[in-house]
Amino acid sequence: MATVPFSDDGIGIANLPNQRHKIVAKRGAHFTIMVVGESGLGKTTLINTLFSTELSPAKNYNKRHQKQLDKLTEVEIIKAELEEKQFKTKLTVIDTPGFGDYVNNRDSWAPIVDFIDDQHEAYMRQEQQPMRKDKIDLRVHACLYFIRPTGHTLKPLDIEIMKRLGTRVNLIPVIAKADTLTQNDLFTFKQRIRQVIQAQGIRIYQPPIEADDEVSAEHARILSEAMPFSIIGSTEDVTTADGRVVKGREYLWGVAEVENENHCDFRKLRSLLIRTYMLDLISTTEELHYENYRQAQMETRKFGEQKPRKFENPKFKEEEEALRKRFTEQVKAEEARFRQWEQHLIAERDRLNKDLEMAHSAIKALEAELDNLQVGYGRGTGRR
């Protein structure tokens, strides 16, 4: 039987990190990431590239315009369990197909914002229960917002949803398909986006800078200065001109490599999300965003009270307005028909009254004629 070695080196407090490491290694971890952006920007490809596995098959966007009548942003949940060096992580990916795909994108962010709030609400309700052992936690730890590589600046829709997301979740903006821009255009595009983010007061995630660790602080500064990250996503192996096999995209002019920092910021994004700051993303969600939501709800609600539901759901405003417009048009049509009936009845009443007056006049004429005949007949009888 093996014996546990006892050490006389101090009282043992310094061993707590090792104990914590064993607990975390045994329990594993769970991480929830949300991807938001228009269709065709490579959201699924980037997620598959980040985690080196096909979490979600590539989507067929040839038929994406057939669902335009829905005009609703969907929320899809993809779950997977990853293992690396015997450490397991439960990964949840929240996809948002349909966002920004329509001519009228008003309130298209509502399902996304509602989903984030609903996860905070669900977790808070579970914490208030007597039995809290098996809690379901889908709180979003990081949100990747994909910006279309137009080379200009952020669109009003981008600004509107980023404002709402920044106060609820760790927002990380990325420029999709960065290999479609030249290096100069990409640099200018990044500068414009940073200026808009600062001018609009959009909150994005900033990695913590540790004053006592200069190497870590410098790494955090590099990541902060690189935002928004320019991204190239690809799960295909291609061969470079010097014979290397890499993940990337092949063009006539050469190969755009995913993990080449001269080509894109993929490695920086992976370091921020997974290798360096995953735990900080989780703790920031717990200690900042969830606590802000919980505090706001507890200040306006009693303990255990259900969250009040919105009577006006933004997702159905367009349908409601269309129904109201249709109802108004039907009412106007009925009113016009009623006026026609009223005018017809008035005309018919006038005609009948006129006919009645004519009948009365005819009767009076006949009565007068009858009286004259009776008078004449009486005079004739008297003469005889």
C-alpha cells in the first residue's frame, strides 16, 4: 500500500495551486462560445479550425434567401466534448443563422440578446432552488462578432448589436475572410473600426494586464492592439511553394496560411480564446456580466419572483404592424361600403316618401272628385 509522503517544508499553503489543478483536471471544464454575423462569413469554418475538428458541417448558402419570409434570427446550439492530453472540455457553440440576411434587419438582434439574458435568468433561477447540484449552465463566455471585410467601416447594424452585446457578454470583434483585403486596406479598415468602437462607446473584451508579470502584460497588450482580429479560416491542408503542408487557402498568387501571423491574427485569437485567457473569459462572465444581470434583477424583483414577460415582442412587431395595417384597410373598406348602403337607403327612403306623397295627393284628388260628384248628384235629385 502506497503511503502519502509528508513534507516538513512549510505548513503546506503553497501546495493549494497543485490541489486546485487536480480538482480542475478531474472535473474538466465547460466553455460556451457564440458566433454572430451575416451568412457566408465563415463562422462555422472558423470554429472548426479553432478546435481542429468538425463540430458543425459546412452550410449550403445557395438557399438561404428562400427563408426571407420568416425574417427571424434563429439560435442553434451545438455541443461537443473535446479531449487533449487527458483533459476534457465540454464545448457549446451558439450559432445565429439568419442574422443580417434581410433587407429589413430591424430588431434582428432581439433573439440573440434575449438568448443571452435568458441564460443568465435560467442560471439565477437554478441558484435559488433548494437542490443546486446539477445546474445547467449555458451562459455565453465569449461572443465572436464577424465583420464583413468591406474595407470601409462598421455598418449601423453592426454598431447597434455590438452596443447591446458589449454590456452582456465578452465581445470579441473579428474581421472575416481577411485574405480578401490587401495588407494596407486591412490596416486602414482596422483603424476605422477601432475609431468607431471608441466613438460609440462599444465595450469589447480586454485581456487583463498583470503588473507583476511583464511577459504576460506585454502579451495582453499585443492582443488588445490587434483587435479587431483579422481571420482566415480553413480546415483544408494545402502545400506551400517551399513544400510545407499547412492549413490555409490556395490562390493563383500563393497560399494564405491560417497560422501565419504575417497573413492573419488566427493565432492571437486562439491564444485569447483558449490557450491564455479562457479561464478569465469564464470568470469575467461569472463575476461581471452575470453579477450585473443578477443585481439589476434583484433590485426590481422579489426573491423567487418570475421575470416579467414583454408584452411587445420585437420579433413580432413587423407581423403586428402588418396585421394592424390590414385591419385598418378592412375597416376603411367596410366603412366605405356602409356609407354606400346608407346613401342607398336614404335615396330609397326619399323615393318612397315621394311616392307616398304622390299617393296621398292622388287620394285627395279622388276624394275631392268624389265629393263633387256627390254634390252634383244631390242637386239633380232636388230639382226633380
